[in-house]
Amino acid sequence: MTGNMVWSLLKLGYGSDPRVIAGIKWISGYQRFDDGQSQPPEDWPYKRYKMCWGQHSCHMGVVKSLKALSAVPSKRRTPEVTASIKNGCDYLLAHHIYKQSHNLSRTAKPGWRKLQFPLMYQTDVLEIANILLDFDVVDSRMQEAIDLIADKQAETGRWNLESTFKGRFQTNIERKGKPSKWITYRSLRALKRYYGG
């Protein structure tokens, strides 16, 4: 929630608001980017929320935290923010975006392979690829995810909406299983940036 809210408020021009600055400091101060190699911290906030702060960093928490930090202008990134960006990108690359880092033959969560909009707290390969590309990261460990995105292009040249929160909002944006303007735009944007087009 913090990552999504900070990203939204930064995009809406509230980067100087003390509450947004506090959110950025919270992310860079508390978000973990470890892969279960060490004992997790026992103090606040880690002790209270084992689901989010367990032995292994929460993959979606890492993604949404990096999403927020991607909206921080380069000239306003503190050393702590810069370190969090590096650690978060390294974490996602170790997972080849959507795989189990300790067994790269396995998908960490099958739902991450489905292209979704809107994402809310959930994530997918397309969001993660675009976040890494926001930081100008182009790495061979992204290749399988990029191939997965490219392979989902239909003969029409568009991409379909594969998963959605349809029915949970005031209005539905697009129809599941049908061509999606949002997924198509985001897919083309990712492929163009990855391949330097």
C-alpha cells in the first residue's frame, strides 16, 4: 500500500509533501530485499507482520517499493534511496523477474505470468519488467520474461487482458480475454526499451 500510494502521489506532483517524503524514507529504511539468506530482523515492523516480513522478502512488497522509488526524480534520490533501488533491482534479477531464485526452473507464482490490469497490490511480469526498465536496467536475466511478454502478442498485434479485478471497482475498465489498450501499450513500451528501439 505504501509503495502504491507514494508512486501515485509522486506522479500527481506531491513530491514535496512531508507525508510523501516520509513514505519514501519509510520504504528506503524498512523494505527488505533479502532472499532468505539471513535471519530476518525481529524489531518493528518486522516482528508484527510475519506474512509480509517473513524469512524471505515479500516479492510484491519489493515490486511496489521499487515502483514508488522509480517515481522519485534522480536529483532527489538520497543515498538510502539509491541503495534501495540497487538492492531491489538485484533481488528481482536474481529471480529472473518471476521465478524462484533458488530453483529457476520454477515459477514463483503462476499468476505473475498473466498480464493484468489494474494491478493494485498484485504484480505481473510486465509490471516488473517495466519497473526495471524505468531504472535503465537491461539484463540477460530478464530475457525469459521479455520473451514471455512478446509471445503473448496476438496476430492482431495486440495483447489480451488475462487477469483483472473486474467487478471490484465502480466501473470495469476492459474485458478479460479481450484485446487490452493498457496491456498493449505497456507491452510495446517494455519491448521497445529492452531492445533499444
